[in-house]
Amino acid sequence: MKEKVCSKKMRLVEKLGVHLEKREQLAPVASRILAYIILTGKKGTTFDEMVCLLCASKSTISTHLNHLQDLKKIVYFTKTGDRKKYFTINKDMILQHIDDMIEEWKEVKALHLEIKNYKEIINHKMIENEDEKFELNFHNNYIKFLDDASTSIEELRTKLTTNKFSL
């Protein structure tokens, strides 16, 4: 059973790693390290475990761990009587990602409102033929979607910051 879980975890590390590589613009090994740390959870993972399981050299793992720490994507803790560092995801990374999404959605919404306003003016003042008028339903629906998505992600952010929800 444990072997099956480990195999499934490593397949998911690869899949999440590919996603993070694109989304976070990380090197392939750094994205796999981050994915592995995310999937390991609160107990954390050690340098030696990552060298063994990710099949990378000590210097490669070390370089990418330092880079991920510099980016504030991961943090480490130690255990009393144990000299090892245990790496975990930095909760602030999730909050920063949420903040970036909210900011991007605000910018997109403002742009769609401006485009919609422009099209409304053109429809009323310059186009007499109904068939040639701009269709505005897409903008209305997309703006509503952005509002709903923003509300939902802001609720998640609130839960994360008030410890009502943990990673």
C-alpha cells in the first residue's frame, strides 16, 4: 500500500512540477522540489529525502532549495535534537499568489469595463444599423464572472489569514 501511495505521489509531483514550471517560471528541478514539498505537507521533507527521491545531485538540490527560499516559496524548521532542516511550503506564497490573482482580475475587469463603455458609445452615437452594433453580452458575463471569482478567492484568503483553513 505504501509503495502505491509513493508511486502515485511521484506521478503527481511530476504533473504538478510541469504546471509549476510554467506558472511560476521555475527550472524543472526547482518545480519538482516545490511540488514534492507541497505534496509532503506539514511534516516537511529533508534535503536527503529530496536527493534520493528526486534523483538529482546534492549540489542541484541545494542550489534550487536556496533559490526557492530566496523567492520565499519555501521555509524550513528544525526539530529538537535533530540537525536536519525540514522544508515546507511558505503559507505567504499562497497568499501572494491569491493577491496577484485578485490584482490581475481587477485590471482585466477595468479593461473590459472601458471596452464595454467604448462600444456602448459607438453603438448609440455612430451605428444606426442594428446588425452592425457591438454585442455587449460577453463583457457583461465576463465582468460578472470576474466579480464572482474575486469574491470567492477573497473569501479563501480571509479563511487562510484567520486560520479557519489550513494547507
